[in-house]
Amino acid sequence: MRSRARILVADDDPELLDVVVAALEQWGADVTRADSGAQLIERLAHEGPFDLIVTDISMPWMSGMQAMYSARTAGLATPVVVMTALKEERIPAQVTGLGQNAVLLRKPFELAELERVVSSLLAPEQQQSAAPPR
């Protein structure tokens, strides 16, 4: 994972939020927390830009999907990891609708799987950063 990547993590489950944030920080990221979809939007507006967003789907008031669709409508193309324990058949298509830089991560997941997904989404930025200036 790119060192000091700025990552926004949103989940209404405080225990899972703590685990994901701690893992990302251990891997060298600078992490901002949100405990709802509404707070995710607020953090994007006032504390962005971020290199990556990790969000749960099912949160009170505004789901992570609603928040991300709003962000995409506003032109924000930040890569996103969408976490969920929901088994609804339409979820993969909804995540695909967020673009090529969106990945679905089914709960429960291993931290190694989270690290792999996060690294793959941040990798294009690493390659761009390593490219010589024109």
C-alpha cells in the first residue's frame, strides 16, 4: 500500500470501524473515520480529497451506496471499497455501477483480503507517481 495514502472509512459498527482503521493505519495510511453515510459525505466535502474510500452499505439515514452515488454524481471518481454482509443479488451490479475503481468486499473478510483490495486500488496512483514528468 502507498505510504500515507489518505483513506476515508465509514461504518456504523464501531468495532469493525476500529479494526479497519487500525489495520489501515498499521499499513501506513492516514485514516479519517465516519460513522454514517451522512458523515461520509460531510468528510468528503470538508476534509477531502482522499485517495480511497472504504464504506459499509448498510448505515442509518443514508447508506454507503447512496453516499457514493451522490459523490459520483458530483464528479468524485475516488476509488472505493464497498463492504457488506448483505446477500442481496443486486449489490454486485450496484457496486459495478460505481465504476471500474469500485470493489465489493463481503463480510466477514480477512484483513489480508482488505489489504490486497486496498493495495490494488491504490496501485494505479503509485504507478502514476513513479512515472517521469513530461
